[in-house]
Amino acid sequence: MFESAVQKMATTQVETVNTGADKAKLAAAGALVIVALAAFYMLGKQGALVQWAVLLVGLAAAVGVFFCIRNRAAVDRVWKRCVA
């Protein structure tokens, strides 16, 4: 009973971020984070409310693009390797 469950869970399939669309979305999400941070510092004379609004909108856009990636499991593995 347990052997069949273990065999079904074990797989040799490797998931990578290999589609051009996923790579472009990942790059776009990273670029949005960088642009949001740059805009935050560039809008220092506009006031704190504008700075924080631009930062939050930019980060929300980056998160939205990130969650559009179809193969997030592979992205999560790459992220864990980079952070570790």
C-alpha cells in the first residue's frame, strides 16, 4: 500500500524555467522591483505619500507579473539556491 504511494510521488521529471515567456516575465518582475526602488528615491521632493504610493504600486505590479509565471516551482527552487 505505502510502496505504491511512494513510487507515485518519486519522479525524475525536472522542471526548469525554460520558456521564453517565463524568462521574460521573471526579468520583467525584477525590473519592476528595481524601477520601483529607483522611483522611490527619485521622488524624494514630492513627499513621502507619493514615494510610498509609487513604491507600493511598483512592488504590487512586480508580484502580479511574478504570479503570472506558469512554472513557479522551478523559480522557487532557483530562489532557494540563490538565497542559501
